[in-house]
Amino acid sequence: MSDKKNLLNGKTNINDDIALSLSGIGMRFNLSTEKVDSVKEYFIKLMKHELKFDEFWALRDISFDVKKGERVGILGLNGAGKSTLMKVIAGVFRPTEGTVYKEGVLAPMIELGAGFDMQYTGKENIYLYGAVLGYSRKFMDEKIDEIIEFTELKNFIDVPLKNYSSGMKARLGFAIATIVKPDILILDEVLSVGDAKFRKKSEKKLLDMMDTGTTVLFVSHNIEQVKRICNKALILEHGKLVTYGDVEEVVARYEEMIK
């Protein structure tokens, strides 16, 4: 319990069935209002205190817990803060305020190509992404054929990723992230890319993973897909948490919001 206390700056009421806990998360960005034509000019203005910034809070006072094995749909209009929240949870962004507690291995698919090297082949990127997730070369050797088979990219697996379409990159990333069976899986609009056949196949894989207890955070504009996959949901609006609870109730409220 001491490790949990350290991560949460003294918050100790974390039950053993909690996979993810956010407390008072805020994410502030400073947007420069000055036109700067070069790095040199930027630093000159910075040293002279001539740069002016607009303070923008992408997230403010976000708190919620996710139990192990729950599937949470993240809903909100464009600009609501969904992707920023996922990046904070994944550790890409350090929050301006608040704390994040995560239990176990987290595999984020927060944007196409994240964690990939576009100059490497598909096969090389499988090992690279596996290493990023903390898995050994030996483990990836054992899984490589299964990953390639799932992607249906056998004829392109030795081609550099820079020549892949967005759908092909999505297939590769999804196959790697799900083959390693993480404790927490973050999917940000990933299932909206690619052909209908692969989307259906990916959705089935997700549902199979959920049966084994994987916790899922799922960002999507497809409400029916959220209802099929998730048992909980939350709504973000202008960086604030509007509601969090049973997926049917939250989706009904979201549908009223977007009418």
C-alpha cells in the first residue's frame, strides 16, 4: 500500500479492485500570442519578457476510478479534452495538477503511429513497440507469427511503415497492443479506422480480452459501438467531467446533448 500512497500524494483509499484512479487532474497549456519567426527570436523575446501567453486549461478537476475489468467509453465533442485525458493517463503528458494511479501494464493506442518508427519495417516495429510496452525479445519471438496473422499484413510486413496506410498502421498497432494482453488498454478512435471486416474482427478480440479481465478505456464517436463494448461511460465537455456511470444512462444523456 505504501507505493500507492506515494503515487497518490497521500491518497490511501485505493481498493485492490481499482485499476485506475484519477484525482483532481488538470492540464494547462500556455499558448503564445506572439508571432515568432525563428527559434533565436523566440529566446530573445523570452529573455526580454516580451512573450505573451494565453492560459488554456484542456482539463480541469477530473476525478474518477475505474475498477479492474471495466470497459469505460469516453464521450465528448471535438475539443472536449478526450485525447488530452488519454495522454495524461498514458503518461505522455504530465498533468499540471492532480494525480494518476495505474495498476499493472498499460498499453496505449492514443494515435496512429504512436510508438512506431516510420523508417522501420512492420516486423521491426512489432519488436520496437513490444519493447516500449516492456516485453522481452524472447516473448515477442513467441508471439510474432500470431501478430502477423492477425494483422493480415503478411505481404507487407517487411515494408517500411512510411509506406503503410493509416488503416494498415492501425491494424499493426492493435494487433501488438492486444496480443500482449495488458492490464489496461487505451483505444482512442482506433476502431474507426480500416475496413468493416477488420473492425468487426478487432471488436471481437476486444470482447474476448474483456472476458479475461482487461480494463479498457475506449474513445469513440460511434455511440452504438460504445454501447456494445463498454459497461461504463463518461462525458467530457470543455475539459470538465459532466457525468460518469452506467453506459446506457450516460449514452442517453450524451444523445440529448448532441441533438
